[in-house]
Amino acid sequence: MQRYDRAVAVGFILAAVGAATASLGFRAFRSRVKGRRFEVSEQGEVVTLRTQLGTYVFDGPAGKVHLERPDGARSFIKLRDVRGVQIRVGYQPAGVEEFFLEGWNITDLDPDYRDHRMHWDVVLNTRHGAVALAHMTQYKKRDWFDLATPLQHAVLGMVGLYRDGADEAARLEHQTLRALRRAGLNVLGGYDEIAPRGALAGVPVPTDDDLPLPPKPATAPEAIDLPPPPDNPRWESASGRR
């Protein structure tokens, strides 16, 4: 009898651990930040940034930012035409995902408790318009009195399986500012506050250590000129051609 009770207890524990693991795996998959991956490589005053929307080479000696789309199309922007780096934020309702994947409940009748997808676009503002460097999205669960999701995010965050999209966008913004400084363009922040290489501006260009910590972008509810999905990038080249 004791052996049977022990087997039942072990089975119950294994089932509970399996259910918790499956739940964490599901939450990690649902909360992933799509489009967040990027790579940075440096060689002197040349910094190469690769995202899912393309490859961007910040070339200090040439005074240009070279752009290459995933389909091979190329263009460039002169560094002197760069006006700043910006994170644009928006959201879209996620009613279908919530109904079929997360589970609908009575609190979803209140718009404040409906799930949605956040969007973050890190863009290079230029004299010719905005060039999207990356497009990130993340599912946001917003149930009333939901304690499980924050706890799951905390556990997943400790093992590196959860990141907030706002932080990832700020991280890419920080790396882009660093790449521009490495190429000789001192972007102080904002759309128009820029200074060229120190020899032209009359003051030395600050080092990377002088860069302030990237602020968290405000998650405004209104959508702001979001580009097409990353599987169909379509941003303007500096020459105005697509």
C-alpha cells in the first residue's frame, strides 16, 4: 500500500512539474519579441549592423550609411543627412489570438483588459525621410488580476527566455547611436540635435562612455506610421527609388 501511495505521489509531482514546464514554455513562445535579433560588428570607423530588415554599414571614412535589403537592393545615405535615431511605438488589438490561444473571459468586455500586440520601430531619421532599422512586435497579455503571467515572466527573465520589447528597442537604439558616433556623427538625441565630427564642429566627439543610458520609449496607444511586416520590407531609399 505504501509503495502504491509513493508511486501516486511521484506521478502527481511529475505531472505538476510537467504542467508548469509546459505552461512556461507556452508563455515564453507567446511573449517572444519578434524581430529583436540584431548583430553588430566593428572595424575601425566602420560599423555593420544587421537586422531582419537589412544590413546597414556606418562608414565613417566614406561619410555614408550603406543600406542593403534582404532581397539584395542597395542604396546609401550621407552621414550629413542623418537627423537622429527614433523609436516609434504603436499597438494593434489581438482579439483573435486572445480568443483562440489565450482564452476569452468576461473581463475582456472592458477594453482596458483586452490583449494586444505592441510594435516598436527603430528608425534612422534622415533629410530624405525615415529608414526603418528594425520592426519588433510582442504580445501583451492584460487580464484583470493576473498574477500568473508576471510570475512566469519573472522566472523566464531569470533564465534569459523573456525580454521586454521596449528594452530590446532601446538596446538597438543605443547601438545605433554608438555606430553613428564611431562613424564620426555625434547624435545627441532628438530629431535635429546633431553635430558632425569634432574637427568640423569645433569640439571633440564624446566617447561611447559618454552616451547616456537608453531611456525606455513611451508606449503611446496610438499607432505611428508602422512599416510593413519584416517579411515584406519596403522602405524608401535615399534617392527616392524603391
